[in-house]
Amino acid sequence: MGTVTAMEIANALGQSKRTINLRAKKEGWKFTSVKARGGLIPHYEVQSLPDDVKSALADMSESVDVASKAKALAAFERQNEEQHKEIAAKKRQQAVASFAGVHGTAKERAESALYILTLANQSATQSDCKTGGWNSFIQAYNNKELDIDPKLYDVKPSISFSTLARWQKQYQKEGINGLLPKFGKNKGCGVIDKTPGMRDYCVALIHEYPHIKGARLADLLSMEFGEEYTLPSEPTCRRWLQIWKEENRTTFLSLVDPSGWQNKHMAAFGSLSASVERINQLWEFDSTPADVMLTDGRYSIVGVIDVFTRRVKVVLKPTSNSEAIALLLRNAILDWGVPEVARTDNGSDYLSAHIRSVWDALDIHNDITNPYSGWEKPFIERFFRTFSHDFAELLQGYIGHNVAERERISARLTFAQRLIEKREKGKDRVALDVNLSAEQFESFLNNWIESHYHHRRHDKLGCSPFEKFNAHRQAIRTINDERMLDVLLAPVPSQNGFRTVLKEGLSIEGMTYIHAELGAYIGDRVFCRYNPDDVGKVYVFHALHNHFICEAVNPEIAGNDITMAHAQEAKRLQRARLREQRDSIKRAAKKHDVSDAAHKYLEFRQSQTGALSSFPKPQESVSTTAIDSARQVTAAAEKSGFSDQQKSDFERRRQELEAMEHASAEPTFRDDHHKARFYTEQNQKGALDPVEKNWLHQYRANNPRAAAMLDSLYQSQTQRKTK
């Protein structure tokens, strides 16, 4: 045995042919190439082989049964073939599932190839030889002699034997996916995609400049990467931009036109009205510029919609501000009732102190949407779109929904009209036949809502807003007192309307407002609202308890002077309130023993039972602390000064307080001013001892202004008693 093949060595050692080939290559076995079936086969010299190989070859008996060797080889090949078939079957099954997502030309070419291959195999089955059957089929196909769909020739005009063989092999290995055309196999291998950092740089440019062109992209790439890498040409940059925009169509649209992306591609599953189950549960507010130019300029529409019934109310104002919103809210509350939740955006007009105070006074929860998130209040947005795309387009002065439409409208003007048209810089270009005033347009808008919109069927409701409202039965919270509502909707000063009562009164926007009742609240926080009918007056409410205190007046605007009587009455009221609060605290402390409050509360909770019962829903009038306080304001007519009866009551209260103060054996002083007043009064009666006189002397020396006020106060009292 001079030479042996790798297969013979593999049989002798009991290893695979591949293992022998790898070992021969690694150890450098000497061989001679002999031409045989399949190409050149290496034959290794036995004498040059390693000892273990030569020993194995020597042990191999020459009398080995050729039949058994053939049988073993056939079994091995059979097993190997079955494994390959099993793997191919799994791949074909997976290919069927993945092929479901294929579409377009690729799917058509793959299905055509499978159909042609199936016909070719049927022809081979009917023939004695597969090769002959295929050749006959190929000849008939290329000559268009087969009775098949002519569209197949559009996809594959001709075939060859090698094409069928390739299809057969790919189909057996990968299933129908193997017949898909190999389009895009070089995808991602271009200059831009392969160069480190170049693709990210291009994407960054698209993010910053979405409309960048191929020429500019090539110039910027030359500047950034010219010294290190091969640069793409201008046509290559254009093709790359086109492919990137196609593959990232929705992302690119979100960069170029965010509003368009929101309208066309933003997920909108479900409905935001699914949780709204009753009338006035949720109102949505919004403002938008009208698409109609009026004789006195362009106005804004401020609107509100009741989500449950889709009823709408609007007001027309030059700009959207807190006064316009308050007016709209007033009209809606008087007609519809009070809402539970008001959903608004985060615009400055809706977040103003005036509107926030209105929500708080009427006990309405304000739901504020995220910035630039119009889809969070879709119902009022949809109403605005419905109106602007309905009869608004037929009105004189219509200027279009966007800049492009305005340009087209302007383009309809003749050259002479364009010369005549005079426009200020920054104004919208409009047609020359504007003839609607703001009052006329607002009247048209309200008539359109009441006569058309409220009686038109809504697909989501399944009926009209009018029918939806009438079909629902529930108690509606209402406010019927218009004057009281006006008070609650009145504007508030800066600092959200809150002020601290000072010794001099209330300081609001540089003005001082006073009232005798404020003397009892010096140092307390109060909430103020302007009187909408008189700028010289403000309504004052307690900041914590919300009850109405008084209507404070600015003497300069009202034309009244501050007299000593006002000061004395304020001081008396302050002293009376303080004394009353002290006595109340003392009485409460004596009346109630709270030393074991924790144990009593625990026993109460242990014995408490919660029995629940349901009651019918009667119609009720809304009542909050702020509303009750406002009712007091409306009941109290606009009065100035005090009547004789009120003065008599003040004098009686002063005498009672003085009697209570004299009856106290050991007076308690709030501060040094209170103590000085008491000592001054006792000094006039000669009831001070030397120590108290010395203290009063030091106080008067250190506080000359206060001493002068005390002298003036008690001098006037002495004069009144003399009279």
C-alpha cells in the first residue's frame, strides 16, 4: 500500500474525513493529487505518515468484507441525509411563518419561482430521467408553449437548467424564503454606513436640519471627515438621504411637521370620554384665533364643551385673557350649572390668579394638561376644527386655516387689487371684501351652535348633543343668583388676591383700603376681590375661613377722609374680638377635660359602627363658604358711613368692654402699646403707683407719636363726657 486517501485513513482510525483532513493540513502530511470524480483527491504516502496512522492502516485487514463496509457507509449516509432533511423541514416551516410578512415584488417573484419549480418537478416525474424532464420543461417554457398564466413570463421571461437547480437546492434548504430575491444584500455597506461616525453625523444633521439636501450633506461630510476617510459623492449622499427618509418615514415626519405626525400617526386607542358618565362631570376649555378677518381685526374664540353631552359655549374677544374666560364661565354656569372638573391647558390666561381664585371659590377641580399636548383635550379641539372647516369657509373675510391657504386666497386677487391692498407689517394678508364686525360674527357663531351643531348627530354619541342632554336624568348643581356669581368672578389683585391686614389697613397696588371691621383682623391673612362696579372698593374675605368681613374703601378714590371716629371704632372692634377669643378659650378649657383625650378617642373608635344608607338625588343649590360670603355681600347694599343705630351699638359694646376690663384684677397686656393705654387711663384717675408711673414716663419718652395719639384719644373722650 503506497498511498491512501483521507477516507481510508478515517475508516482505519474510526474518525471523520474532515478530522483527518484538518490533521493532515496541520501536521503537513506529504501527498500527491490524483484527478478523480469531484476534482483532485490527495493521496498520502504511507511511509511519511505518523506511526499511529501507519499502525492503524497495518491492522486493517485486507480481507475486510466489502459488503459490510458498504453497508456501514450506506447507513451513515442515510443517517446524515435524514438529519439534513429534518433540519430542512424545520427551516421550511419557519419560512412559511416569516414569509407571511413579505409583500410586493419580492413575494411575487418567490411565488412565481416556486410555481415554476413545481411544474418542472412534475415534468421530471413523468419522464424517465430527471435531467431529460427538466430540459424538456425548460425548452417548452422558454418557447412559451405551456398553458400557464402569462404574468409568469413578466416576472421570469426565461429559465435555465442551472436556475432550476439553484431553486431546488435553496428550496430544500430554506423553504420558500430561499426563493426570495437577494435584494439589498449589500445594504448598510455603503461609504456613509461603513465609515465610523459618519452615519451618526448625518443623522444628527437631519435632526437639526430636516430639509438638508444631498449637496450640502456632501459639503459638510467633506469638512468633517475629509482628512481621514474616503468621502461619498453628492449623488451617493442624495440616495442615502432618500433611503433613510423612506426607512424612517414617521420619525422624519415628526421632525418636519410635529402637528402632522400627531394628526396622522400618534396612537389614539380608546376614548378619553369613556370615564365621563354624567352631565357637567368634565368641561374642556380652550382658545383659538378665528380663521375669519373682521372689520375691527382678528379675534380669538374662547370656548368650553361639556364632554358628556358635547354642548358648547363660546365668547369672542380680541385676545384670550382671564376676563374673557370668566365671562364664558359665567354664561355657562348660568345656563348649564356648575362643573365638577375644568380641564385647561397651561396658558398664562388659564393659570392667572383670577381664574385660579374662581376655581377655588366655586369648588371646581382644575385639571391642567401637559405643555403642547392638545390631544389631552380633544373634544374642544375637535369642535374648533369642525367650525373652521364648516361654514367658516363660506364667510366673507375667511383667511384660511394656515399660511399656505392664505397665500392661495391672496393669489386670487388681481394685480390691481394687490397694488391697492395696503397691509401693515406683520398683519395677515386678507381679501378686500371684509365686511363682518365682531358682533355680527359672534352672533353668527352662537346661532350656528344653537341651531345646527347642538342638533346634528355625533357618531361617538349616537345622537345629537340636545338629545343626549334631554335623555339624561340627574340633579344638576346650579347657581341662580347672578349678583353673587358676579362677586365670585370679580378680578383679584396681585399676589393671588391675598393680603395681610396692617395697622394702617389693606395695601393693594399702592393704595390703602380701610374699614372699621378690619381692626379686629390686624395681622390676619385675608382674600380680596375688586368691586367690579367701583374701583375704590374691595370685598374682603377671611383667607382661612372664607367668610365675608367687609367692603373696604380707599378714601382717596371714594373722596372720604379718615376721621378719629373710624380709628376708635377699629380699635374697639379689635379689642372686643381679642377679648372674646380669650374668654372663649378659657371657657372651653374649663368646660372640657382633655387630659385623657387619646383613651377616649380609642374607645370611641372601638364602639363606632358604620351603617350606610342611600338617599335619592334631589336637585340642590350649590353652597360653599365663598358663595355664602358672597350672598352676604349682595345682601349688604353699597352703604357708606354708619347709621345712628350702628353708632349706638358701637358705644354699647365699648362700655361693655371697658366694664369687663375694669373688672379684671390683673389685666393681661398684648403688647407695650396696650399696657401704655391702660396706664394712661389709670393715671388720669390717679391710680398708678410710683413704679407704674416711671414705666409710663419711659414709654412716652421712647414713643412720642404714640403718646400724642393717647393724649388726643383721651382728650376727645373727656370732652364728650363733659358735653
